[in-house]
Amino acid sequence: MTTPRPGDDLKEAMRRTGSFWGTVRAVLWSFFGVRKGSEYDKDVSQLNPLHVIVAGVLGAAIFVVGLLLLVNWVVASGVAGS
């Protein structure tokens, strides 16, 4: 019996075949902050960590750009200055 090397878990996790769109859905639910425990367990066993990182960075970037657009729109409309 061989002892597991440090990184074997990551290599196995990278081989997971969860779809990217399923990962995006899980990341969006995590931004919202509502997730069932059973769904979380399913995600942990199926999602590829690289997909989670990419989807999280994209989601955060879209969120920040959306906030910037909203602030610019409010300031340009004159509502904020009154």
C-alpha cells in the first residue's frame, strides 16, 4: 500500500467532469448565499476546481462592472445630486 502524495487529491479533483454551466450555476447560488446542504455535497464531489475559480472570477467581475454601471447611471441622471 502506498501513501498518498501531497497533491494527489488536487489531481483527482481536476479530473472531475462536471459541466462548466453547472459550475456557473453553483457559483451564482453561492453569490446569492442560499444552498441546500445536499446540493453542496453534490457540488463538492462533481465540480472541477478550475471551473469554480474561473466562474467565481467572472462572476465577481460582472458584479463589479454592474455596480459601476449602476453608480454611473445614477450620478448621470442627477438623482444623486438633489
